[in-house]
Amino acid sequence: MKTEKYTISGMSCAACSSAVERVTRKLEGVSESNVNLTTGKMTITYDDTVLTRENIITKVEKAGFGVTLDVEKSKEEKQHEKDELRESIKRTKRHLITNLILAIPLLYISMGHMLPITLPLPKWLDMAENPLHFALAQCILTVIILYNGRKFYLVGFKSLFKGNPNMDSLVAIGTGSAFLYSLVMTIRIPYDVSGVHNLYYESAAIVVTLVMLGKYMEGRSKGKTSEAIRKLMELAPDKAIVLRDGKQIEVLVEEIKVGERILVKPGNKIALDGVIVEGNTSVDESMLTGESIPVEKEKGMTVIGGSINYQGAIQVEVTRVGEETTLAKIVKLMEEAQGKKAPISKLADIVAGYFVPTVMVIAVVSAIIWAILGHDLAFVLTIFVSVLVIACPCALGLATPTAIMVGTGLGANHGILIKSGEALETTHKVDTVVLDKTGTITEGKPKVMGIISHDMEEEKLLRIAASCEQNSEHPLGQAIVEEAKERGLKLDGTESFNSITGQGIQAVLKGTEYYIGNKKLCEELKIDMGGNEQEAQNMARKGQTPMFVIANKKVVGIISVADPIKETSKEAIKQLKGLGITVYMLTGDNRLTADYIGKKVGVDKVVSEVLPQDKVSVVEELQKQGKRVMMVGDGINDAPALVQADVGMAIGSGSDIALDSSDIVLMKSDLQDVYKAIRLSKETIRNIKQNLFWAFFYNACGLPLAAGALYLINGTLLNPIFAGLAMSLSSVSVVGNALRLRRLKL
């Protein structure tokens, strides 16, 4: 199976995107086809042994739409596309302004005589004295307005003849009918002056102008929904200073290769991912991680392309270029997320597919019924045009994708990367969160928590232990070495060193033999624990691992090491429980340590002594109980459980495995972002439901009114102009409601 992305042009509403989906899904070998109206992209998965790319393109073109395969474009090509789009928007704006200017005299001429105070007109335009001039003036203004809005007719009739009528088809048929009827009445005026009372030029012209206004405002609003991606793409600089043959050379970023060194001066952006090989600084990574506080960086630490170097000049050895950089992967992930549909959008898609043909039937049936009831052609035409114009499926088509685009964009600004609309939707249904302990609830890096020294000063004991452990690769031994370095203690070299698997180490330091290890080591050496055993148990109850320092067959001190709980973990778990979510903690630690940490942070249930390969079984068991499970882990050893869970959330650095195996990636190692992601999901789905409700409600109310329901009650007939205004406002209001999400405080 092959998955490809195509750009679809010529789509104007949900009926269009639904038509493209319908024709492509019917192709043999296609397993999935989704079209995003907001981005204009189609993602299709097909069997390339059965179907070819040419077959797909031909099918879409036959349906009446333009289609091109999405390929990686150069910066020049992207800039050219941007320029073309900008020019297109300017052109639309010019046509719109022209139409608005012409609409004023058109309304003045056509409706001035209907007001309580008759507006003055020159005699050659007066309806009573010169009816033909009166009609021709309106006709000329209307022709110019309709020409500026010719896209509705070109696209609308083309789609209609291809068998995929859309919103443009409704506007084209409705306003075209009004114009042609008025034109016939104008031609009749020299023979029958009564024709002057049956002109609908202003209805056709004003409806087209209002729909153009609505589409322009909608387009501008839709542009704002993808602002997060645009900001991310603009983070990477175009050029960087490369160190070659001892010289500083400014080159384009695309020309830099892995392994080369770049110089980043204070205040400049870091061009590519890499490792600092010279210098210290602090880096602003806020746009990538959501972390507002600059991060201190020193030699050997990694930096992310797109982040800003604050203080010192640094030299960075490039480790990733092009599509492999963290920023490029995040942008790609975001684009894919906004292209994938949420299950909630399927209802709108189904409705949109049948909507336009249904509206056409309603318009014809309504017109026929009123004609049978004895009303004149002008009345029947008003009904026909109003029904066609008021029923706009745009609002339905925009309801879901706009909210998802804004939601995923808002998440990205806070370092929360949501990979699909489906993940965004499923997250709000989660009732159980399973948290991996190490690296998620805790820091993931052991630290010295306490030192008990019997026969010497505390710092002397630490210096001895660290000197012995500096050759060890065990995380607990490294924690002791780090503590000594932080205190500025000078370490001595050992005369010999041996690692004792599962127990500890043995080393000779300045002629004295030392052993450092766990209780098993003491038992193996037959060391009398004395009062040390009680102290060790007290440490274990606090979730700490006691390490005994032994010299001359005697315990001279105990150093306790633990993986400290993150500052935000307790509050984050409290927030999750406040949403009614049951929180589990999953760990390979012994029950005593696990229970202590679980109680300390306030989780509901603790599952301890679990091997990495068994984590997936715990998730499966909860799912069998009917629970919607979110698994939160570091994305590496938790990968199987992340995939098994209803929602997999990788917390931490956003590594390749995390990006691949999870549905949501948290760029910061902060558990509070789990709560933020769930809250964002709930608010986004709430926004989508609001949008869908108003879109359905609008059409449910609008169609009967346009069909003449009010006329039966109080004799009022809906003017096509107001129908056009209502239609435009419905789309703009849906996009506007989605944009409200941008103001959400997570």
C-alpha cells in the first residue's frame, strides 16, 4: 500500500471535497481517501499494483477539479506559490471593491423609489418616464458585477455538468436565473412597459457581491488557522556561518552537510540540529517546546535548529539536515495532523455529499408548488433563487477542519504535538491515564538524596565513594559521581576496580579496599549490618535505594540514591483527577518504593514490578474492562504500550521513536502538559460540536424561510439579497468561532 498527498484546486465547499472523496474511494485498490477542504489537500492510500498515479489524477480531473501530486518544493518554488496566492487575493479584493462600489448606485436606482421618501433620479433614469433606460442602467451595472464574480459561473456550471454540483452551482443557477429573467423583462419593455416592475438585477448582483465578500472574509480567516505552521516554518534561518578551512563562510542552510561546524553568534538563530563543541550559552526553545525560560547549554549538549542563541557565541557540529531536523519533522507532523480527519467530521461529509442535489430538488419543488397555487413568475423566481442561495454547505465543510487546525496549532505553540484529528478527538473521551514512572513522574535521572556517615565527615565519605564509582557505568554510581562534582570535590584515581554484577563494585583507593553496593553485597561479604539495616529500611520506604560503603569489613556509611519526583507531577495528577480521570502508575520498581512514590504524587492505583514487555498487557487488561486508556511514557521502552493504548502520549525530547509510536508528543518533560492536551481536546471537540450545530441549525431554519414558510404566516417573502447575506455570514461565523480557540488559556 502506498500513501500519497495531492493538492486539489477548484474546491469551494464541502460538496466539492465530498465529491473528490466519493470518486476516488470508488477506484479499485483505494483503501482510504480523505480530502481537507481547509488545506485543499487529499491524502490517499492505495495498492500501487492495482492502481496508478495517473488513474487517480484522471478520475479527479473528470470530476471537474484540478489535481497535482504534492512533492517537496524548493524555497524558490514555495515563494513563487506564495506570490501567486498573494496576487490572487489582491485580485479578488480589487474585484470585490469594484462590486461594492457598483452595488451602491445599483441599489439606489433599483430600490430608491420603494422607500417612504422617494430618492431623486435624473429624468433619463426615472422608472416612470424612461423605463428602458432605468432597466438598461441596472443591466450594465449587473453585467460588470457578474463578470467580476464569473468564477461562480465557471466553476459552478462546470461542476454541475460533471455531475458534482456544489455551492457555486447553487449561486450560479440562482443568480443566473434572476439575471436571465430580468433580461427577458428588459427586452419586453418597448412592447410591454409592465416588464419594468419585474426586474431582479439587484438580487443577482448583490447576492454575487455578498457571496464574494463572505468567501474573501472566509479565506482571510482560514489563513489565520494555519498560522502556527507558518510561524514554525519561519523559525529556520536561510543562511548560517560555516567554519571551513579555518574561515567563517556564510552559506545557504541547504548547502550545509552533517558533520560540519557552524558558528552561532549571540542573538542569532541556530540553523540546524547539532551538538555544541565549543562555548556555553542559554537558548530560547519556546516556539518548539513551549518552555518560556531559556535553557542553559554547554559543551556536549544538543541544540535544536530554529531556537535562538541568547548569550555566548557557540560552535555547533551539525547532526541533522533537511527533512531530518526536529523542526522539519514537527512541521511535517503538523501538516499531516491537519490533513487527517476526525471521526466527528464523517457526519458532515455524508450530509454535504447529498446536500446540494437535495437543495436543487427543494428549490424546483417549492417553485412548482407556488406556481400551482397561482402565484406569478416573479414570485416563483424569488422562491427559487432564495432557496438556492441560502443553502450553503460551506459552513458544514468548514466546521471540523478549521477547529482542528486551530486546535493543533495552539497545541504546537505549547509544545504539544497532536498527530491526527482522530487523536485529538479520542483524547477527550479518555477516562484512564496510565503513567510510566521513570522519566514521566520522576526526573529519570537518579540523584543523591541523603548521606549517613559513621566514622568520617560526610564530604570525605562522598569523595571516597565517588572516586571508587567514577569507573562505573551504573546510573546509581554515576549519581554519586555527579553529586561530588556539584560540590566541587576533587576525585582520586583508583588502583584497581571491579564491578560485581547485581550487587555493586569493589575498588582499591590509596591502599584501602572499599566495597560499595546493596544489601546483597553486604550478605555476600558477611558484613554485620547492625543499626544500619533499620536506617536502610527507612530510606527504602521513602522510595530511595541505600548504597552501603564498606571498608575493613565494616559499614562506614550509607549513601541513598533516588530518582526524584518532578516538581509538577503531583499538581498534574491532581488536575487529571479533577477531570474525573483514574490515574495509574506503572513501574518496574519494587512494591515498597512504588507505593511510596504513588502515595506521594497521589495516583489512584500503583502497578509495580512490571517488566517493559509486560506494560502492554496492563493496558490491554484495562481496555478489556471497557476503559478508554491513555498511556504516557518516554516513547522508547514504552513504545508497544503507547501503540496499544487508545491514545499514546510520548513525554520528553520528541525522539524519532516517540514521534513514530505515539499519537501525541509532548516536547517538554512536564506532566502538566498531559492535562493541557486533554483540556485542549475537550475544548476543540466542544468547538466542533458548536460549529456543526449552528451549520445544521442555520440550514434547518434557512431553507423553510426561503421556500416561503413566512409567507404562509404573515405574507413576508425572503428577499434573495438577505438569503445571500445569511449564507455568507454562516461560513464566516463558523470560521470565526473556530478562531476563538486561539484565545484559550491552557
